Amino acid sequence: MDILIIENFWLGGRKIRLSEKLLLNTFSILPTLFARQLAAITPKNHSVEVVDERYSTIDFNKNYDLVLINFNLSSVPRAYELSDIFRKKGITVVLSGWYPSIMSEEAKTHADSVLIGRNEINWLDLLDDFKKNKLKPFYGPKKYDKSLKIPPTNVELPGFVLTGAIEATRGCPYKCDFCPEANAIGGSQYFTRPVDEVIDEIRSIPQKTIMFYDNSLTINPEYSKTLFRKMKGLNKKFFCNGNIDKLAEDKELVRLSKEAGCVSWLVGFESVSQKTIDEIGKNTNKVEKYSMAVKNIHENNMAVIGSFMFGFDTDTKDVFNETLKIIKDLKIDLADFCILTPFPGTPLYDKLEKEGRLLETDWSKYTMRYVVYKPKNMTPEELLEGVKKMYIEFYSTQNTVRRIFRGLKLGIFPFFLVMVRNAVANMNSRFLYVSERNK
């Protein structure tokens, strides 16, 4: 059976710049690992092709037996368009992902079946039923059970891929008000893979560098310490996510990550205001510990990638300059700046809908680069321009060069990451946000 699995992260028809395409291809950046995990566990008697439209082309002329489209919220229009194209050709289509899991009845109107949740065993049931011509309209979610395993992700991808990908743990118990992943079906249920199983998969990954797609490798420090100890000697380099509390307090964890081959930590700072942090329920963050977390990472010669979000009800127009000053003082190596987005299924969405503050229901604009709601202490235009200003100023040529040279102190691999990511961001900083909210 010929199966096509599409990992869809639609960019609204915008053409990808050459620098973006190089970064995506090289670092194997996909919105989730789910497509690869489904491909990895598909019985070998089937032929499976994995495609991401951002850097690959879908062959609509090929006569696939089954097409699965895994997509996020902003991809809804495109995912439905693709589904309709294949179904008109008489090809069976299955939809999966966070959005079709919470809007399964709607999704079913565009598909033959909907795969709900991330319990991959549903995929095997679906394939078996399809083979017997007994496909069900919905699959899952399975009841959570600790015996459920996180599947491997090691499948061949098209193009030059410098970085492999893996998932050692799943879920996030913190459930911040704005987070779609933790508030999704089963998203807050945290479980781990056996460490030896993870180590075996890491050994089998051909790439020298790996990206951990775990929500955070600091949720269970003892598990991560065991993992890092066993990674020593594998001669791999990796990137991972972590939370402020453990990165600031647990020096052993940070040290072991470096010894295991860690190049950088992605940290969700979200805000430089403790009042904001408290209101969104991110109890892992204490602003007073930001500097210690960054210091611990830097002292172990790893880079810090900070994620910041703007548009909270506690934010005023001063938040942009305040944030820029603090992250410069912290000497953060790379930063992502996002517009707060109320994803359906989150407490934030319910709150803003109840207050009548939603401005947009076009899901293609829910990319964290549009203002889709009415901010409390600024206009939508002021929020958009403020975030755009953050990118332009932080990634100005002068600041970019300064960070690249500072990255030399971290060693060859962290320096390479800092150099490439800063250079790409510098080239793209003026093109990341549209000028008008409803363009």
C-alpha cells in the first residue's frame, strides 16, 4: 500500500525565502514529530512518503492508497483544500493533529476518517481497518496508560538534513493559560520513554546533531540526568528545551547536559514581568532567577535561545523597550518574539471569547504573527509594530555581529548555531510581520 503523510505548516501562500528554506532543510525543522512517528511505526510492507509543503512538493499525480494530513491551526484552510483535492481523486484521506482532535466533527466533513490525539497505536488500528475495508470515522483517543510507548522518529526525509530529531518524554503538566499543547487532549499527561530505548535510537540516527522535541527536559531532572549520563561517549550534539527553575537551581543537570553534547537550551521566558508570569500561570518562572539560569548555561559553554511573548493584559506600550533592555543585559544569544495568540481549547481563548475581544476567526492568521484579538492596554496596531520593532532592533546588524563574536567563547558548535541563526534572523527580521493586521 502506498501511503502519503503530509506534515502541514502552511504559510498563507507566502513564498519561503532562500535563507529560511536552507534553515528548515538543514535543521529538519517540522512543526511536530507526529508524521515521522507514524511513518516509523507503519508496517514495513507499506510504502510511506513524508512531505512538508514548506520545503517539499506534493505529487498530486501519484496514485496513493491513503493520505494522512497532520496540521496545526493556521493550516486549517490549506489542509482542507489538500484533503478535498485528494478525495476528488478517489483517494482516502485521514486528518490528524491538534485542531482536528478538538474539532473532529468539522474535520470529518473534509475527510474519510479523523485520527484523534497522539496515541499512535490508533494509526495501526486504522491501517488494519482500512485494509479490511472497515475504516471508522473516528479513532481515539486511547485511554492514557503508562504502558503506551513513545514511538521512534528515525525515518528518511528528503533533502540535505543536518539534524536528526527525537522525543524522550511527552507532555507538560504546567498547563499555562496560553499553551495549546498542554491544554490539548492528553497534552498535560507527562510520561517518559525507557532511557536505554532512547539511547539505542540516538545511536541509530545518522546525523551528528539531534533536536529533542520534548516540551521540556527539566520536568523530571533525575530522568534527564540519567539520560545525559548515558549519552556521554555517543559523540552527538543536541538542542533541547528547558524551564527557568531547574536551569537556575540544578547546576548538575546543566553540567551533565553539556557533557552529553548539548549545544543550546531553548527557554520560554515569555515575559520579563513577574506580574505577567503569575497571571498566565507559568509557575516555573521567577524573573529574579533569569540571570542565574542564563549564567549556568553560559558557564557550561552552551547558547541560550529565549522565547518571549507580547500582548498579555498586563503589558503596556513600555513592555517592548523594557524587554529589549533586559534581554541585552542577560546576554541572550538568540531570541524569538511572538504575538500572544488565543488558540481554541485554551483558557486564554475562552476568556477572550467571553469578553468579546476576539477580532479574527480566520484560522490561517493564528500564526503568532498577527493580532487576532483586542489587547487591553494598547491598540492591535501598536502591538504588531512593537513586536516588529523587537525583531528589527534585536537583530540589527550591529547587535547581530556583537552576539556572533560573543558566541566564539562558547566553542565551535554553539558558535556555529549562534552565527547561522543570528545571520538568518538578521536577513529576515524585516519580513516576518505584515504591516496591516488584516492583510
